[in-house]
Amino acid sequence: MNSDESREITKQSKSSFLYSFSLLSKEKNDAINTVYAYCRMTDDIVDNGKKSPEEKYEELNEWRSELSKALSGESVKFSLLNKLNKVIKKFSIPEFPFFELIDGMEMDLKKNRYSTFAELRDYCYKVASTVGLMSIEIFGYKNPQTRNFAVNLGIALQLTNILRDIKTDSENGRIYIPMEDLRRFNYNENDLLEGKYNSEFVKLMEFECNRAKKYYEEADRELAKEDKGNMFAARIMEYVYFRLLRKIEKKNYNVFEKKLSVSKIKKIIITTGVYLKYKLLYGFHEERAAISEK
């Protein structure tokens, strides 16, 4: 798989990540598109509606095994994994997030309810924070504290996704909102599955949105000043998703009516604004020192 193919996977996914990736240097753009293609293909194994859970388990296990072989230097049948190995070596990316991502996708096959927020947080870490931990190695950073930024931002983004997708997920039999939270606000599973929009749901959603905001705030606190310039791509994602969270609030949390999103033009405005702001305030340091000095 070449750079164009990896980039095409990102493009086809219509992800908001595409806007932030486009402003990176060619070297980093190629690398981040390869990493994202890996994440997308891992996710697609679980999202394949034509296959049974057993078949998906089998595919994930094969994917995990092939990843291990590729990281050991073996040539495997998935060309993306061979390319990914080169990116991992070039940018000294730890291997564990790539395996944890597979573990996270596997959770979607094992369970469709979460009893506590602790359980949900673990899921969010595995499917989202891991992607952040992969990405910051490519962006480049000096302060180890920036890893906490990646972890917290990943959780914030995933929580925002969960709140936006409540209707779609419930239609597929999945409820990510913790059961303990439903009980706390006297709103039950059947209410959610039926799309019941009432005062209890509004209070529940207000609570969930405030929790997500706390993770955005924590991410901001953990981003080391010396690394802010190199994190402009991550910050673009943060601004886009926070905008989505605010949109949910402005709709008085009615996510049952229609799927909310940030418009393409707004994403372009956010991307341009963040890029220019960071270029002016911090400049961008593309040198290898930002990676090697960790």
C-alpha cells in the first residue's frame, strides 16, 4: 500500500481528521495517513455488518497476529502493515497502542452495555486515546506530559462521538451511556431505545456533556507549552469536536431528531484559524529533535 492509497482511505472515511492532516509536512502527512488507515481498517473489521461476531473475532485475531509479524520485520500479506512497521520505526512509536486499539474494537464484540463510567473510560482509551498516542509521536513532542494530553483528548473526542451517535447506536442495540448514569437520572434502557426525549434525558445529557468538557479541559491543562506548536493538528480536532459538543447543547440535547454535525465550511474555518494562530504564536518545528529528545 502506497501513500496515495493510505490517503484515500482517510478521504473515503470523510473524517474530520482529513482537515488537520492536510497541513502537516509531506513526511508527517504520509505517516499519519498510514497510521489512520491502520485504525480505519481495524475499525472496519468490527463494523462489517455482513459478517458474524465469530467471523469478526477470527479476523481481529488474524489482524493482531499479522501486526505482530510485521513489527518483527516479517513480510505479511497486508501491505499496509509492512508500511506501518516502517512508520513506527521511523518515528519511534511505541507498539502497545496498536494492539490496544484491537483490544478496544474487540470490546464492541463482547459487550453492548457499560455498567460504570470506569468501564466506558477504558473503552474510550482503547479506541481513541491510543490513536492520540500514536499521532503525537509523528507530530513530535519534548515533554512526556503531552502524552496525558493525548489520552484525555482521545477520551473527550470519543465521549462526544458517543453523545452524537446515541440514536444510531441504540438502533443497533448498543448503549454506551453507563447504566449507573441512567439510574441516576431515572431514565432507563427502554426510554433510550425508544428515543424518549424528556426532562430526565435532558438532565442526563447535561451531565454527560459536562463530563466530556472536563476531559477537554484536562487535555488543555496537560499540553506542555513547548509542545503546543507541534500539536496544531490535534488542536484542530479538539476545536471541531468541541464545536460539535456545543451544538448538542444548543439543540437542548435532542440527538434523536437528527444526527448533528459540524459543516464542511465551519471545519475549514476552524482549520484555517487554528493553523494561522499556531503559526503566528508558536511556529512549527519539523526537526527530528522534537522526537528524539523525549
